[in-house]
Amino acid sequence: HALFPAYIVVTTVLGFLGATFEEGVLAFLVNGPVLFGTVLVHELGHCFATWHVGGEVHEILLWPLGGLAYVGHDGDAGAEVKVALAGPLTHLPQTLIWLILLAIGDAGDVSLRTTGDFFADLCRDAIVLNLLLFLFNLCVPAYPLDGGRILSAGLLLAGVPVHAAANITVIASGVFGLLIVVLGFVYLNFLAVFVGGWVLSQANNLRGRVASAYLEMLLTAPGPVGCRVPYRGEILVDDRLARRNAVLLAIAQALGGASASIVIASASLVGASLLGADKSLATLPVSSFVLGTAFGTLPAGAIMHRFGRRAGFVGAVARG
């Protein structure tokens, strides 16, 4: 994609600003050839796995947010898991190769501390890049990332109905996409903001395809004699309500998860600033937060079971 060379130019220019010549060249190599080759090998892993399960490979697109392998196969969910896993797993041998090069170039020192040696630091940056891509693609269950595809295929293998598995994937993608956007703004990492926005847009596209497919299934599937098939407008109203609720739940879950991180990050700092010379109680707010959550889980569950979730949440909010 034309944006990939533009990304290399921008990151290289930023790498040279306020840095030495070697640091600028290092930024170019890491964000250019190393990143290009790493992502290309990742996508080739998907391609080889697709061929292995009898599928077809059409093209590979490399762009600033990663790579996309346009592949297709007629296999089951197990085949989809193989194809999705093949990409992240390529980072393991790539990491091993860079580790060997690092050991050769830095007299056996394979630590990730930068030493100022150009080649050794290049190897270290490549190792970190591969590890981050491995964890991000494998551990973030957001469509269309590999983790999201593994999640949906794993749900199907576990016996979850197709429509339910698709909805779970959409909700998980929305939550994690929004979380990535929030973290990108918090840490001023605008590439992360774009990644999260792209995940949210792809999740929204998937949601639309799921709704259309489910609507078509309801309107065309034969029913028992005497069964009243709902008309199209009625289905659309219910479907809009379900989509609205899913979006609200995803946003609430993301904000709820972010609040815990904010409390943990700021409570100790605030406690330390308010205390005198003795800082031993600086972590008391965080400890109270964790213990309160642990001891309140079962009573909260019992209250919601007895009075309903809405009454439980409203009562908890009213009590502060």
C-alpha cells in the first residue's frame, strides 16, 4: 500500500529529529526493512497454512497498520484456527534468528538493554518488535486480528451457535478496539489510536453482515405449520435495539475496565503526596479497592440474582 512507504518516511524523519545520525538510521531500519520483512513473513505464514488446508491465496497487502492476507478456504473452524495461528507463530523463529544474531554480535549478551552498539541494538529492536506482534496478534481477541479469528473459530469448535459466536466476536472486538483507542490517547500513541479505530470499523462491518445474514435466515427458513413468521420491519426494530444494547454494553465494559487501571495508577501517587515522611500507607487505597472488589463480588451477585441486574447496578451507583 502507498501509505507504507509514507509511514517509513515519517518515522525516519521523526527518528532523526533530536537524535544522532546512528539513531536516525536505526529508526529507518527498524520501521522500514525490518518491519516490512517481519510483517511479510507473518502474512506468508497465513498463506502457507491456507494452501495446507486446501484454500486459495489472492494477495498480500502491507500497510502502516500491519498486513492483510486475502485468503479463502472451504475448511471448518479447525482449519480457520490453523490459518489464524500460522501468522503469529512465525514470530517465534524470527525472534530466535535475531537472538542468535544478537549473541554473535554482542559477545553472547542476549539481554534487551541497549548498549549503544549499532548492530546489537538493531537486533534488540527486532526482537522486541517480533514479541510485541506475537502477543498483540495472538492475545487480543478482536476481529479481524488473528486473536479475533481464533476466538470465533474456537467458539464454533466448542459448540456455540454461529450467530451467537459472531455476536460474541463483535462485542469483544468493540470492547478491545475502544480500549486500544483509549490507551492510544492516554500514551499519545496515535498509531494505536488508528489501529483501534480500524478494529472498531471492522467490528461494525462484521456486525452489519451478521445482522443481514440472521435477518435473511429468519425470513427464508421454513417454520412449522401455523408458525407466524415476523415481518421484516418487526425484525429490524428488534435488531436495532440489540445492536444499541451491544454498543452500550461494550462502551460500559471498556470504561469500567479503564477505571481500575486509573485507580491503580493514581491512588498510590495521591496517597504518597498526602502522607508525611511515613509512606507505608501509600498503597492502602489500592489494597482497599482490590479487597472491596473481592469481598463484594458474591454479595453483589446474590443481590442481582434476587432483584435483577438493573436494580443491583442502580443501587451500587446510588451508594457510591
